[in-house]
Amino acid sequence: MNNRTRTVMTTLLLSTLFLFGAISYASGEEYPAMKGVKSVKAVYDIRIGNPKSAALHLKLIRQTLKDKAITAASNKPAFVVVYSGPAVKLISKNREGFAPEDQKILDEIATTVSEMSKDGIRQEMCLTAAKIFGVDPASALPEMKQVGNGWISLIGYQEHGYALIPAY
């Protein structure tokens, strides 16, 4: 087995163990911070440009929405994901510049984005970042609400009581 294959297999194994470990740990854990919480509103600031890392984070966001600690605290939790920085390249249908091994991961991201939308997670694409990173807004995944400046959205959501969760 060559080093590249070993690295890929190790990354996949660790990602899988992390995801399942985080899910099982979170599901059986009590959160003192959640006592008395009557509503849950979170805005995720996603700036990750690495497809593998972004895919893992997006799956974890979706799982967090469904965690019993969240659903017990709020009948209708509100989650928003704002994509800015290099993350805008990952939510485009244009895949130029990505390595062949990243194509499957980009498919996973597109599937997760679609599932998140069906779960009621609002998703926004920063058009300022799209311009900076050369992403045509017309190539954005259909689930994306396009906003001029993602930072302004983050400010607004925080003013409306959303907890800011950065993912860089």
C-alpha cells in the first residue's frame, strides 16, 4: 500500500470514527448549558475550502439539528449556514480546479446541502466571496439563497438571537 492510499484510508477511518463517536457521545450526554433553553437558533459561518473537512462539518451540522439535546429544547430549531471565503467554491456546480479524487466528495457535499435544505436548514452564499474566488453565482447549488455580503447576514442573525458558530 502506497503512502497516498494509506493517508486516504486513515483519513476516512478517522472521519468515520469521529462522526460516529461524536454522534453516540452527544446522544447520551446531558448538557447543563441546555437547561432552561426554550428555543435554539444557530448560524454557522462556513469558510472551509477543503472538501473533506467541509463535508464532515456539514454532516455534523445536520446531525446536530437532529440531536435529542436540540430537539428536546426546541420544537423547531432554526439553523442557518452562511458560506463565504473559499467555501463558496464547494457549493458551485462548476468543479474546475478540483482534483479527480475530490469529485466524489463534492457530490457528497451537494447531497448533504440538499438534505439540509429538506431538513429546514437555510443556506446562504456570499456573493462578495463568490466574486473574489471566481465563482459564477449562476453555478451555485439551487438550495443557496444568494446574499451580497455574508458578514452582514451573520450580523443580522446574531442580532436576532442566533448563536454564531464559526467553521474555518
